[in-house]
Amino acid sequence: MTKRKRQGGLLSMEKFREILRLHELGYSQCAIAQSCAVARSTVQDYIRRASAKGLSYEQLNKLSDSEAQEQLGKGKRKVTQSAEPIDFARVDLELQRKGVTLALLWQEGLDKQQWQCSYGTFCRRYNQWRGQKQLSMRQVYRGGEKLFVDYCGLTIPVVHPKTGEVNSAQIFVACLGASNYTYAEATPSQELSHWIGAHQRALAFLGGVPECIVPDNLKSGVTDPCRYEPGVNRSYQEFAEHYSLAIIPARPSKPRDKAKVEKAVQEVERQILAPVRHEQFTSFTDLNATIAIRLKRLNERVMHGYGLSRQALFEQVDKPALKPLPTQQFVFARWKTAKVNLDYHIEVERHYYSVPYWFVQREVRVKVSEQLIEVFHDGKRLACHERSRVSYRHTTLPDHMPPEHWAYKRQSKERFLAWAQQIGPHTQAQVQAIFDRKDHEEQAFRSIRGLQRLGQQSGSDRLEAACQRANVFGMVGLRRVRSILDTHLDCEPVPTQPDPAPVVEHANVRGPLYYH
């Protein structure tokens, strides 16, 4: 009986030491297997065991055969009574940790005497268990229940006839779950506006609204591709609310969640895009016209598994169950976040729009549509402006301004004269005189606001009397009127004409005769 048989089918330790020696010398596993007359998988297995234990060729030579076999897990181990079939559910859970591999878990199980199988057997059993857990469940869809949407991987070049610029057309595909009825169109990009526009045209093509739409995790539609609580783009959500349907994004990296549209994309690529690959298109109108012709053929072709065409199945199953389209067309709008500046305005496409001044320095949500700019905070609308295309200008509503700003903004010569007229003719004459002395109207605003303040402090009657005295003596300005009020001269009777200045007779004073 050979030594190999005496050891229960194990390699002799001399041969194992030779495997490890050649490995440390840098020989490949194939060369070692050929030299030692063993299988390459055996060489790989023994090298892995030695590496896991940190054993070198020199250290192995210092151990006896039984000690080496014990260290390498190749001896006869006493399996504990609690040993059970491998718990691959726990193995699968551990594999989700960063850095954990099947080789590591297999070696740990050997050390704990949880199993005696080789690494290859361990991997095969795990893959068999995993395959049984990933069985496909057949989905059954009700009529009008789900519309699956996605983009094709293939694109079609559209060449501008004048500039020669090439734009890769993105092919949008929608497919109903029950009938496989398919819609396709070309869009310039996968941006949000084209994404929602394609949805609108798809629903118009169907002539009704399904219960829900199942998109892929495209950034235009899904802002947070979470497995359990995906975040849907605000504009996409408004589109769903307008059409009274639900958005149910597919799980990330789970194409089986939208297998219907995956198959529809394949059919569109094979039946529509591939046959026109040699044609040249100069506009999206021409491209979509070609797609529409071939799409009609696709929907009218009989499906082998059903014995009916997509068109016929749609007429029987999906069309009667679809909800009617809304009477009003959906108005697309984009959403953005903005911070209110110190001047209580926000910037949208290089134009500035006002919001109530008490929201300064706060973040708000802005809805930008074709005609309107709407501002929201905490779910409530703060402001609504007509959209302006004039760059670097301001659109300001009076209600959004602080009282002092609003008062300043309302200043004008006409308003000040109207106020003075209400006080009295003398005050009006004083205000007019102040305007006449200034080169620019705004230079008089502060002086007249001072007169208004004097009227609030002393009363309109006293202000009118003080202006009367100032006008009689030819005094103009805020300081003169304030001095009259402070000295209470406004209470003194005002002469109709001021006394003429006395003539001073002096030898050095020349009279009017001197100049004749």
C-alpha cells in the first residue's frame, strides 16, 4: 500500500513541501503541478492553505507531518456535534462586507471545524445555493396597470443640413405590461424636458393613462435611486399628479423589474434602428416619421407566444382599462433651489425676482415654467412673477418691500407737492421753492421729508404758519422753517410786507446820483 493511500488520499508532506518550495522560488502553479504530478487545483489549494496560516517553506520543515497536517487542515478532524450543513445565507451576508471573500470565509470555517470540504467544493455549493435563490418570478400584469419606460442603448446620428453638426438622437421606448404595446420616439437628449415631453407624447399615443409608470433610475426622473425609498424628481412628480398616476422606479441594478421594456428596447433596436443604420437623417422630424412607420409594423406583427399582435392585444386588454387623458395639457416646469439675497431678490436665469423681505437669507424652492416664476418656502407659495427674458434687471412687487424701502421708492415731485397741497398753500409754495433751488429733483427729497417730519411733530397748522412766515421773508429750506418753529415765531402775526431797510446816510456812502 502506497503512502498516499495510507494517509487517506492525502498528498505526502514531502510533496507538499516541494510544492511550497517551488512556489517560493517563483514557479507558476501549472509548472509546479507538472513537476509534482498533481492537479493544478491541488497546488492552488495547498498554497492557499499555507498562505492563510502564514506558513513558509522554512517553517514547514520544522514541523512534523502530523503537526503540518493539523496546521493546514488536512488531518483527520473531529467534527463537533453541533456541526450542520453550511449556512450559505450567513456566508452571503458576510460577503457583502468590504474585503470579505469566499476564500477567507472557507478558511475560517475550516479553523472552526464547521466543514471539511475543499475550497472548490465550497465555491460550487455556494454558487448552487445562490442560483436557487435567484429564480425568476413570472409577472402577470392587469390591463392598463403599468407602463414601462426606458432609453435604448443605441443612438441614431442626426446631421444638421447647414452646419454639418452631428447630434446623437436618444431613442425613448415605452411598453405596456399586459399587451406589450410599444411606443418609441427620438429625442435630442435625455434631459428632463425631453424626458417628460416623451412621456406626454407616449400617453397621447396610447390615448389614455395607466395606473403607474415604471422608469429606470435615470437622473432626469429619479433623484435618489434608493432600493426602498427612491426620490422622484419634483417636475416628474408634478407630471404624475397632473395625469393622476403613480411613479414606481425599478430597483437599482434590477433589470428584471422592467423586463417588459428591456424586451421592447431589444425589439426596437432590432426591428427599427438596425434596418435604418445606413440612412442619413437631417432632422428629428424625419427620423421620428421613419420610426413611426416601422413602429406600426412592429405593433401589428403577430407575437408567437400569444398568437396575436401587440395592436390587437392592446385593443382587447389595455385600451379599455386606461383612464382618460386630462382635459388640460401638462405645463412643464423645472425646479431649482435659491437663496434670498439681502436685497430680498433671487436670481433666475440672470434676472432678479423679489420675495417678501422677511425671507432674506433663507433657502426657497423656485418653479420655473414657460410663463411664470413661482417661489415656495415650506410648501407654501411666497411669490409669483411673470417670467422675464431681460438679463440683469429686477422685477419687484411693492408688497415684498420693507415699509421704509417702499416709502423711498414712492418718492416723486408730484407726490410731495400733493402732500404739501393738503397741508396748505404756504407749505406748497415752500416745497416748490425748495425744488426750484435744486438742480435735480431727488436733491430736494430729503429736505421735504424733513418738512413732513416737522409736520408730524408740531402739527399741520404750525407747519403751515411757519411756511407762511418763511415765504414772506424769502426764507427757503428746512433749517429756516425749523428755526421758526423752535422759536415759536409761527405764533406771531405775520406782516403783509416786510419793513424796508432804513437808509444809512454817511459821507462814504455813495448815492444813486453818483452813478449818473
